[in-house]
Amino acid sequence: MTGRLSIICIWICFITLLIVGIVMVASTSTGAAGSADAATALSRQCFFAVAGVVAAVVISTIDYHILRRLIFPWLWIACVLLLAACFSPIGKEVNGEYRWLDLGVFTFQPSEIAKCILMITLAHWYTTHREVAGRFWQGFVWPGLLFGIPLMLILVEKDMGTAAALAVSGFCVMHVAGARGWVLVLALVIGALVLYDQATGSANRMERIYAWTNTEAHARGAGRQQWIAHLAIMDGGFEGVGLGNSVYKYGSLPFAHTDFIYAILGEEWGFIGAAGVLFLFTLMTMSGIVLALQIRDTFGRLLAVGLVSTIFWPAILNMMVVTAILPNTGLPLPFISYGGTNLVFTIVSIGLLTSIQCNTPTIRKSYMPLRRLQDKQNKHVNPT
């Protein structure tokens, strides 16, 4: 698969998922909010979708290398915005979480902006220090601090789902950059310990974990969402009950148009629709990985891996939560869940991927991580 074919495949999957998302927001918001609010929700979702597509098209015409010039000021801005969400008067608390900034006219989630900035930061660091990516300090400690400080701020917001998905995305970038295996294992251990500490330090999170271990027993409490989601998917069967015919979206399933929209999709579209959405995300990810591993430019390659990861992992984690494979973490489903900030910046990631493809004329033939490729070339030049 060539780079051009890969990006075409990514756009086809993205547009298809976006259309499915708009249709599902139209269906689920009717039951979640009433007909008047549903019309508002649909018009807002369409507005953000169009704004995101326009932004993606514009960004695709710009050389992505320009992103490296101001990456550290952008990183500071992301940290300030994350701090403002927690500790400033404009921070907005919803359900015990501080994910939003309320500017009066609109609200937005700074963690969504931080996603793109953190992927650019990691790609920039490992491009600058490509030859020492396997070392402890240059390949793990310093990039870990650049990446870890904003990540900890997201955890302070009590947004554990976004933090987990972002951490795994960073792990993928480190692997492709050529970080050694023991460093990646160390990163996984540290991440697991931090998540464990965050989970056990919160009574609300522990209640969700207990509910996840026995969803039916907590069907009227902390496990209500996952239990009703389970019933909705079961009711959908193989072919579904039909678009708009969901029963559980009418007040039974909280956040049916946001975090748990996949359950209503499974009910109305059945196994065929649910599996189709999973297939589209998988195909998009595979196309993105093929595109990334063909790119000769180190910065473009690492950035592409990071961007694809920030779409794939939240999608997979959301589906795993809805199907009760994981505890409830409160992650939206990219392109499909209702919400402006997440939708716009996820679409912007598609524009950045397009810019990478358009501004990288030379394509690699090797699919190995960078350090392994360098080791192989060195052995070829200086055989022992």
C-alpha cells in the first residue's frame, strides 16, 4: 500500500465514521434530551464536524515541519490550560471531574488540545535525539518528563481514561523511535503504578471497579451504565432493532449520546453495525501505520504514529468500557460521540496526517523501528 493509497483509505474511513456519528447523535440525543434540545445537539455536532473538516483541509496544505518551531511554547500553553481547568475560576466541574474550561460563550477540554501538542513534542524530541534514543536519560527520562508533566495534570483533572489512552499512545511513539525494550517495560510499570495509585485513592473510582467486577449486582448503582449498555447490545442482536428504534436511550442509559453511544449503535444497528465501526477504526489504524512506517522523515514518521495512536486507543478503550471489558473511565468514541472539542481536534489529526503524506516525497521500504534499522545498517557497513 502506497502513502497516497493509505491517506485515501484514512479519509474514507474517517468520513464514514463521521457520517455514522452524526446519524447516531441525531438518534440518541432525541431520547437523551428531548426533541428541542436534540435539534440543537445535532446542529452543534454538524457545525463542529464542518469546522473540523475545514481545519483539516487547511492544515493538510501546510508543511507539518513548521510545527517544530514553537513546540515548547505550545507545550507551556497546554500546561497552563490544564492547570486552569483545575485551579482557576473558569474551570468547570462536571460529575466530579475538571476537564472543561468555561469561557462563557463556549466550553472546551484542554486535554484534547494537549493530545496533539504532546505527540508533536515527543516526535520533535526523538527526532532531535535520534542517535541516543536507546539511552536512559535522553531516550526515557527527559522525554518522559516532557510528556509526563502534562499527563499528570490530566490525571489531576480526574480524567483517568484520557490519561491512560494518551500514555499508551506515547508508548507507541517511544517504541517506533527506537527506545530499548527495558526502558519501555520500565515505562509500563511506572504507568501501571500511577494508575493504580489514582484508582485506589478515589472512592468513586474504586466503586466503579467493584461495579465492573459484578455489573449485575451494581445495576442500580455504579454499574448501571455498563449493565444497561449490555442489555442494549443484547437487544440489538445481529441486525439491530432499526435506526431510531432504541428503547434504552430514553432515559435508561445515562450519557447515551456521548460516552455510551456505542451501546445504542449496537442496539439499533446490531452486531453488523458495531462490528463495522470496529472494522473502520482498525482499517484506519492499519492504513496510518503503513503510512507512518513508509515515511523516511523521522519527525513525520513519529508524529504519524502518535496521531494514529491518539485516535485508535480512545476508540478501543471506549468500546471495551461499553462492553464491560474494562471499568468505566468516561472516554468518548472518536468521530461518533457528541462533543465539540474532541471532534474538532480528532479531525485536525487527520489533517496533520494528510500534511505528513503530502510533504514527505521520499518513501522508505523498511518497516523496522528506527534504532533497529540503524543497528542493521551499522552491522552491514562494519561487519564483525
